[in-house]
Amino acid sequence: MKSLSPNDPIPNSNGSAIGLEPQQNHGPSCSVSGKVLDVRDLAEIFKCSREKIKRMARGGNLPAFKFGKHWYVRQDDLEHFLANQVQSGSHLRRDRENRE
């Protein structure tokens, strides 16, 4: 009797062969792309304090997420956020004053 290797086809009940190669369909892609910036990086970029970055993240004024005790922003999300801010001509402080 011949032993089968993982790549040998196995006949099924209707006589056709079934391969044992792993399927490559893993559903939607969920890879992490781009760089992730932390509060310190953002404070350096914007020339402000880390506390201000944290306040903006908590208030929803930055596209940030919290992992454990620390806030992070994906670079791609930050670039899209800034592009939208420039296009709309909005200013975060001015927007907040207009809401009050």
C-alpha cells in the first residue's frame, strides 16, 4: 500500500480528486500597514505637550485608539485626518467655540 503525502490528491465519493493544498482565502485582509505613532511622536510633530495630545484623543479630536494605557494613531489615519481638516478649513478650537 502506498502512503499519501499531503500534496497527493485524494479521491472522493464521486471519483474526482481532492487536493490537500491549504486554501488561500482568509476572508477580508486585516493586515496592519503603515507606521503607528504614539503620544510622544505626535507631541514632537505638533510641537505641543503630550497632555494636549491625550486630551485631543480622549475628546475624539484625533483619530486615535487606546491600547492598554497608551494612546496611538496610525500614520495613514493621521494623514487623512489632516487632509480633511485642511480641505474643510476648520480649526479645532474655532469649531469647539462654534458648538458652545
